[in-house]
Amino acid sequence: MKYFELPLSQITASQGKSSAMRVHSHFQPIISLTHRRVVGYEALLRAQNANGQTCSPLDAFNRALVENRVERFDRECIASHLLNFGQMDTENQWLFLNLRSETIQPHNHRADLLEKFLRRRGLGCERMVLEILEDAVSDPAQLQDFVSHYKESGFLIAIDDFGTGASNFDRIWQLEPHIVKLDRSMLVNARNNPRRQRWLSRCVALLRETGALVLLEGVETEDDALLTLDSEADLAQGFYFARPSATGEYEEKALADSIHSLHQHTLRDQLVRQHSQSRKKLQLQKLLKQTADDLEQNMDFATATQPLQDHEAIERIYMLDAEGVQIVENISARSEVSGTAYAPLSRSVGALWARRGYFRHALEQPGQVQISQPYLGLPDATLDITLSIALNAGNPARLLVLCADCPAAWLET
């Protein structure tokens, strides 16, 4: 493999040389939040120029690029990482190696040479996680061939920085990586934003549907760590857990205690939220059940639904027939979307909601109030939940479904 054609005798166990540049390896622990321990390390470049001054990895590679030796310099860095990692007491933990786009080429499909080198160092290819950017090369087929070649040879593949640039799920489905690393920006954007927190959790769940583990990087604070845990990400990486070092050192007991504390904190918060939400749901369930009873006693729709209209959380109330067709216009104590960007959706009589879960579940259990999961509701494209109940009104042989929408955020406050 072109990556490792550099004579390894030119590199000491702790550093390498390329021209006047000296390279060192640092390793940052990667944590399994479920297992509460370190399961891998990401190899990070540390470089110094001829004057002993520290250079950022970007500056170091830019200098190598100017001197037309970027591939050779990259080989030196990787070789240094592997040699140093082989000296660490790492049991069966992974080593995450960043691959530059220049290495993802047809002539670099030589996993057998890398495997032989690893074997000499007492390492197996199953412990190597090759990190690549999903848009590392302009030719998707070339990237697919590269990934397939190294996967077939036993290496693990990770997609790095997902959530930035041109990231898309279609590429993940095509490449089927073992691990997807979510960019720190997704964590930052989710702070203090319940809607984005839900999106983060759903993004994690969707990525896991592809068969990939999900790693959240850039976890720097306790709040970041709690968000990571709530998202159900499999792995985490960041200063909150451990900083990079030449030996990848960390306090094992302190780390385990910290993760245990996070789990306890999250559990307490979940119980508090569940209690609050249960109380609010019960209040709305009673109102909807009473409204359904009044309608079955032939009370007119406007009068029967007045208690629901008066409730602070109810956005709209409507009725569906047994086929899911809306048979009355929305009743709401609030102004609807007339005159807004969503005005074309404001008239709802005749709309067919048969595919909605809250309609189907209500028909399956007549007389019992159903509560949906949050979803994007119409006509105003807000995140809502719907309460529904199937009832008999007028014709005992024909069911109707009474529905009431409220903002999902109301349950969370």
C-alpha cells in the first residue's frame, strides 16, 4: 500500500521526520457511554518545525503541500501513529486513523501490505478504524470501491464530520460504514433547543438504521455529555471525558464515575419530565373523553367542545368519519393561518387523514383516548401531538373520530 512504502527504520517509536518537520502522535480516548469505558483512541497529529515551534496539523500539511510531499508526509504521520499505538497497553481497543483524500485512489487498494505491517506490530486490521470524509473524492464510485476494498479486508470504516457541508444519508446507505461521527456543530446547535434535540435523537436513530454505530464528537461540557446521552449515541469523544495526550492516558475510575453520574442525572430528569407530561396528558384525556361522551348524547359540536376550546394548550379540534375524512372545519380559540404562508392549507373539510396513526389507533380501540408522538402538524407546520378518540354519534353502527391538537412543546415545559 502506497501509504506505508516509507522505510519504517527512519521513524523512531515516538516521532518521525519529514524535511525539517518533526511529527508526534497524540491519542484521544473514545468512550462507550453504555459500557462506561474507553473503547478506542483517535490518533491526532502534533508537529514542530525546525525551530521547535508547534505547528497546527493544517499548517504542517500546508507546508508539505507547498513542498510537494504531502503524501509522503501523510505516510510518516500514519506510520508514527501505528508505531506509538503499538506500544500502548490498549487491549483490544480501536485506533481511529484519519485518511486524507489524496490516499483514496485506485492505486492505493493494497490492504494486504498494511495488514502485514500491522501483524508485525502485533495489531489486527479489525482494530483499525479508517476515518474518511463522505465527500473526500469527487467520484462516488471511486470512494465506494476504496471503502469496499478495505471493508472486505477486515478494516472498519468511519465517516467523519457528518452533518457538515454536503452530508447526506444517501451516501451513508451506499457506503454502509461501521461508524458515523457526527460533527460537533450538531451538538452545539441542539443546546437549549428542544426541537433540535429531537432532531439530533432522530438523526442518531436513522443512522443506526443503516447499521452504523454513531459517535458524537466535541463533547466539552456536562451539558454536552447529557445531550449526547439523551440522543442515545453509542460513542462519545471530547475534552469532557479525556483530552488528547501522547499516551492516551485518562483516570479510569474517574471516567466511570463521571459516566455513571451522567446516567443518574439523565434518569432523574426523565422521571421529572415523565411525571409532568403524564399529569398534563391525563388532564387533556379527561377533557377529550368528556367531550366524546357529550357528543354521544347528541350535544352540538360547538357546545360539546367548548371546554377543549378554553384550554390553553388546544390549538384546534376537528372530527373525522370512519374513512378518515374530516367532516367539520377546525374549531380553534386561536387565530388560524389565514393570510399567512400556509393559507392554502387552512381549509380542512374533506382532508383525508386515514394514514395518520392517531386515526387508526382510535378506530382499533373505540372509547379510549389515544395520544400521538410529536409530528409536523397542518395547517401551520408546527410540531404537534394529537389526542383522538373513536365514538358513536347518531349512528351506533358508524364510528367517528374526535381529534384535538396541541403543541408538542407544551408537554415539555
